[in-house]
Amino acid sequence: MFEFFAAVAGALAVSGPVVKNLGELARGALDLCKLAEWVWKRVCQRVPEAQRQPVIRRALTEAASLPPQQFEQKVHEIIERELADQSPADRQAAKDYLSLIPEMIRTTFRSKKDPSGRTLPDNLNIQRSLDLLPFLPPRPPRFKVNDPVPGKPEWIFVERLGIGGFAEVWKARHQRFANMTSVIKICLDPQSQERLVKHEATILNQILRHGRHPGIVALRGVSLGSDPPWLEYEYAEGGDLHQFLLRHPWPVEKREARAWSIIRTLAGTLGYFHRLNPKVIHRDIKPSNVFLQRRANGAMVCLIGDFGIGDLAVQKDLADAATQARQPTFAVSGLSTSLRFAHTAMYASPQQKAGAAPQPTDDIYALGVMWYQLLVGDPTRPMDHEWRDELEALGVSPATIDHIAECVRKDATKRPADGTELAQRLAGEAVAVGSPPSVQSRRAGSVDAAL
Ligand SMILES: Nc1ncnc2c1ncn2[C@@H]1O[C@H](COP(=O)(O)OP(=O)(O)OP(=O)(O)O)[C@@H](O)[C@H]1O
Ligand SMILES: [Mg+2]
């Protein structure tokens, strides 16, 4: 572990003090590719070519598996040695940054084989600086456990749930009432902040007005005036569908009915928002944005999360993918399906990728891709041109295959026009795939029988 993390530590101090470099990374003035280049150069200097792959592999495996305290102890030793000539503040900043790497590794490698993300794929082959991007945090951590939530008196951060392209995501709770919890999504990327404040306010307003819809993770509040701005969502105890599917694979014979039920539920929920005036389009539908929640009445419901900021996440990821031109080369290194940006691109309609204005049919396209993934039982699998053959081989009915094909038509006008239309088509046919309509509860969003 030492050589690899020493290279990252050294790279953090290449063009100035660590705090300054990380500050520039946070402001977008230093890009992650540059940092990756410095890391790679150092790896190459420190480790002879023949040993590079096994050394990196060991470092990533160990970092992903060590208990947090042991990892921190190792990082402490590495930083004290490698950055001995730096100020205490710089050494601390380097430690904080490195402390995010294990979570980056685990998120990248979560798979059906190992949902915990601690097992590296056999064909992982890190050959150049860009191959390091999935393991380098996009910016230093802005908050730590027990920090107060800015602009929300008496609330503190209790658990970091994720660090993504544009946001840091935290579980937060009231200081005195421990079971009052929320998810706070803090927008940290400068361009996304500007978009959020200037352009997304109308949409957020709509969602706040209709936020009691039972099929969505409730948006509880928005703080655009705080620094940094954040959004507050209900905390979904059951976690997201992506992780659920990795941990609880469905038997092949049950997939079609379950998928049908979930897609129909999600389409109905999306349809409600698609038909508001002005329309609300999610734009980041994927299994990791669908949450499972047990309601007070005992029903298990499937809720759509991240309503209102989907476009921020996707545009940031697509922009990163384009400017850093990482996508094609990853396909050969065994990482393509697990990378965050590749992941986003999997669900984006051709129109969304081309930068067109949001349409309900973007969400329909994403539902089609997700439907395919539910049927193959793998939320990391991209939908390529063999998808029909794959589903036929699994015994999926022609009716389902036809619906999916309509959802993912290249021509958006040939897809179901919005969620309501798709939900209605599915409601009329549910029996055809052996999924009794009764699978659907009368309560919106309920998928009890499906799971
Ligand atoms: N409302 C919520 N309740 C519970 N967990 C949540 C909630 N929102 C997000 N999370 C969890 O926090 C982590 C980070 O969420 P985030 O939304 O950043 O990831 P993502 O869905 O993969 O990416 P993005 O939505 O930005 O495209 C994920 O593990 C997700 O399951
Ligand atoms: Mg999300």
C-alpha cells in the first residue's frame, strides 16, 4: 500500500502546498486529470514497470478492505514520512483527501460477484494516468462527522453517504432528537452551484409543492443561500435499488413480473411529474436513484430519489466524460461498467447526450435501460446491441421485449410520450407476463409483492 499512497501524497504537493492545490481542485481550477498525471509519474518513478500492476492491485485491495482506523493509521505514517517538510495543515489536508480513497475504490468495484466492492476485477489493468481517475476523489472532503449543517441550526452531519461529481451526500440528524434524520446533498462543484441557484429553482419549487407524492423521496427543503447550497431529502432506510439488486439477486423466473411491477410503479410516479405545468423531468433515472422504504403502515415502497437535481448530476458527469475523454479507453481496462461517468451515460437518451432540452421521453429511455438491467439481474450491465438476444435467451416474453424496445427508441417521438402513457400501457397488459395486476398495490409506489 505504501508505494501507491506515497505517490498520491507526493502528487498533492507537486505544484504548491497541499491546501492550495486541493483548494484549486475544489474550485475547478485544477482538474483531476492533472492530479492523476502527477500521481502516475510518481508511481512510475517509484515502482519498476514489471511490478507496477501487482503493487497497485495490492494497494487498492488493501485500502478497500482495511478497517477505517487501520487505514487511517497507515495514511498517517505515510504522510508523516512523505510530507515531513510540509506544514501541519498541509499534512492534515493530505490525510483528509486520502481518507476518501477506500470509499472511491469500493464504489467503483461494487459488482454482482462482490457487492461490498472489495474485490478487484481480474482484468483490471492500470496503464496510464487516466486509469487512476476512478480512485481519486473529485475534491477534498468539505465536512466531517459532527460538523454542524450550515444554515440548519441544531443539525449535525452523522455519516457520509457518498462523494460524487457535484455533491457531497450526508446523513444528518437533529442534535437532540436522534431519530430526526435527513439526507443533505451539498452542491460543491462551482458550475453546478451556479446552475442550481440560477436555473433549477423553478423545478425545485414545483417539487416542493408536489413533494408529498408518495412515490418520491420527499424533498424536505432547499438552502440556496447558504455556502455551500444544499438540498434536504427524506432518508430512505432501505437503501437504493442498485445495491439491493447486487446483494439480493432475484431468481430468473421471478424477474419479469418483479421488473414489470417496479417499472410500472416508477412510470406512474414519473408520469405525475411529467404532466405538471411546467413539466418536471427527472433526467437521472437509474437503479441507484430508486430507493426502498418501509412506510409506517408496513408497506415496502419504491421511491424515486434525487428529484430536481438529476440534470445537475448528469450534465456534470457527461461534461467530465467529454472533456477528459476517458470513456473509450476504459473499455479495455475492465472498468467500463463500474465507472461513475460511464454509468451515467448508460441511461442518458441520445437527446440528453446531445444537450437537448429535457423531455419526458428522456426518463422513458432511462426506464427502458433500467428495465433491461432488472431482467438480466445486473444493474452494472450496459445495454448493448445484443440486448434482445440476451433477454430472449432468458425466456423474457416478446411483450416485455417490445415495451423495452419502444422505451429505448432512438427517435424520442416513437417512445411512449411520458410516464403516464407507459404506466397505462403496462397496466392494460400486466397479465400477459404472468404478473397479476394485483402485484401493484392500490397505494402509489408500493411494490411489496415485487420484493
Ligand atoms: N435519500 C436518501 N436516502 C438514503 N440514502 C441516500 C439518499 N440519497 C442518496 N443516498 C445514498 O447516498 C449515496 C450517494 O448518493 P448519490 O445520489 O450521490 O449517488 P448516485 O445516485 O450514484 O449518483 P447521482 O444521483 O449523483 O447521479 C448512495 O449510496 C445513495 O444510495
Ligand atoms: Mg443519487
